[in-house]
Amino acid sequence: MSSVARLTRRGLLGGLAGLAASPAVGHALGSIVSSPSVISSPPRTWGVDETPANLPDPDVLPLDPSFGLVNYGNSPLRKLWQGSGWLEGPAWCTVGRFLLLSDTITSCQYRYDPEDGPQGHMSLYRRQSFNANGNTFDAEGRLITCEHGMRRVIRWEHDGSVNVLADRYRGKTLNSPNDVVVAPDGGIWFTDPAYGDGVVEGHADVDGPANPQRHLNPYLDAELTAQYGGLRRQEDHTFRVDPKTGKVEAVLGQKDVAGPNGLCFSPDGTRLYVASSGVAAGSQPPLPDHAIHVFDMKQGRPTNGRLFTDFTLAGRAMRPDGLRADVEGNLWCGAWGPLGLCGVFIYNPHGQMIGRIRLPVGCSNLTFGGPKRNILYMCCGTALFSLITATQGAGHS
């Protein structure tokens, strides 16, 4: 495993922020640079109202002619907003015409209205989200959210009540539900790694491999203490919640995909993609391989698991995060790694990278939104970026 692969995604922000990989600026891969704007030529400031001097955008990179079918060359990358702790879980609300976002560190959720002013408007949506992460809307327009803090998946009903869809498996509490999607049959699928099993994005385990010395105390927050139980790290799983019975079923285990993070279905629902991301606190072998895995869907269950891509670029082991599919079956993937390489990778259904988007920081999660579902929204640490595309997001992804 390379040194990059062993780093946490948070560590990449600091430890790799000075690494450049852009031939345009004449730096060899891994060299140290002082300017934060080395990835574009000419350099860009990445201000909220900044646009590149030239189009097509120099940081939207076609790698195969087929990328031209989904890339709109007259659209620049835009930095829409900055100011959060750590943005995750973007989900487009079709009825409300807004983008919902989670801030896992400050434990709140935001509402971004793209039609309110030239740059849109960000406002507070939920003051206490219990370190919410992934979000999605089902076919009835109900919001489904993964909560690290409560270690559960919830659904907001139309009457404003909260329905807990999953918080336990075989009598044990979950780790920290991360990403969630709705399958074509209405089943709710979510990943349950342990990235939130700490004091920053959730709460610590009582003891066990994620808190072996019991130095971390999960009972300090009076608002949450009554709901915390004997919480300990368990195996990584990818779960399915049956839409009729509510039964929580482990459809993939740690041996299938360790450290599962982003997931999505192909547009026709015949494939499931799952990203294996970083090593979390208390992880036991098998450890994540920092790759994307694909499964064939047979009778509603994943089979024939195999490697979709090892997620390397320019000889560097990168880190996949959130995933979304477009209507052509291409996979758009958030990528962590050195400056100049990190951003978004786009793969065709055969696992070939056909394009990529360079960003000044790695992308944790992304989704397609807008009235036509053709705007790619990208959560990148403390900032939100967007790009108008020539395709649309798959409806259930």
C-alpha cells in the first residue's frame, strides 16, 4: 500500500496540499510548490465570483472523445460557496428546487437555492443534524438521511415526523451510516463504515478497537447522552432496507467491500457500484483497497462482485468517495489525492476513465441537480462547486 493510500482523506488536505501534478506549470509529480493556484493555466484564484479566462474550462479535462457527449464545453467550473466544516451528502429536491447538504463537522444541514441571486443563496436547513452525512430523496419526495451521531438512517415523512429506518443489525448498533440511495424497486441501500466513530464527525465508541484505551468519552453532550448506548465498532456492511417490510438486510460484508463509502446503481438498475475508501478507526482486516467495485444485480441482490477500477491516476493511488451515474451509464466519482490529480473522475460503463475535473481540493461527494438534472454539484471540504454538463443524472442515483 502506498503512503498516499494510508493517509486519511482529512490528512490529504494538509499533507498533500503542496503537491502538484500539472505539466502546465512545469512541476514534476510530487514537487513542492508555494502557490495554491498551480493546477490551472493561466492560474485561477477560485474566488466565488471568479471565472476562467478561457473556455473550455482548463480544469475540465477530456481523456476520450466519448467525454464530449456528456461535457458542455461552454460551461466553466464555479465555486458557489465556502464556509462550512465539511460538506457531504448533496441531494437535489425536485419539488423544492433546492440542494440539500450535510456538514458532518458542525452537525447541521444547509439548503442551497440556486435561483436566489447570481450565486444562489445558502441558508441553514437543520440546526442539529446529529452529524448527518448522506442524503437522498425517494420517489415520494421524502428525505432520507444517514446520521453518524445517532448511528441510524431516518426518513422524514410528509407530516413532519421522523421514521427510523435502520439503527441496528442483529442486536448491535450500526457504525456510522455514510451514503444512501434508493433502488429502482424502492429498496433503500446504505453503507455503514466507521468513518464517523470519533469525536469529530459523530461520537466515539465506548470501548473496543476504535477506542481501546477508553480515552474518548461519548457521553459529554447532554442532548445526546440519553440516546447513546453500549456502542462498539462492528464489521463494515452495505445494507438494504426492504420497502415493504422494513427488514434490514446485510447485502454485502467486509470481505466483499471493506470501508464501503459511496454507492449508486446503473441507470437500468442492473449494476451496483460501491467505493472502498479509507481505513477508519478500529478497522480490522480485510482493509479497504481504495478501489471501486461493481456487482451484477440478480433478483434484487448483488452478485458476481469484481473490480471496476483500481482508481489510480498518473501512477498514484487515489481515494474514491461519493459516486453518481448519469443517464448514459457513466460513473462520476469524487477523488482524493495530490493537488493537480484530485477532483472528479468520470468512467464509462467499461471502467475506462473518459474525463476528469481538476479541483483545488478533493471531492467528498457529488450529485446532479437543477430543474433539468444536468448541473453537477460537488462538495469539496469546506466549499461547494458546480458544473453544467450535457447529460443528466440517473433518476434514482
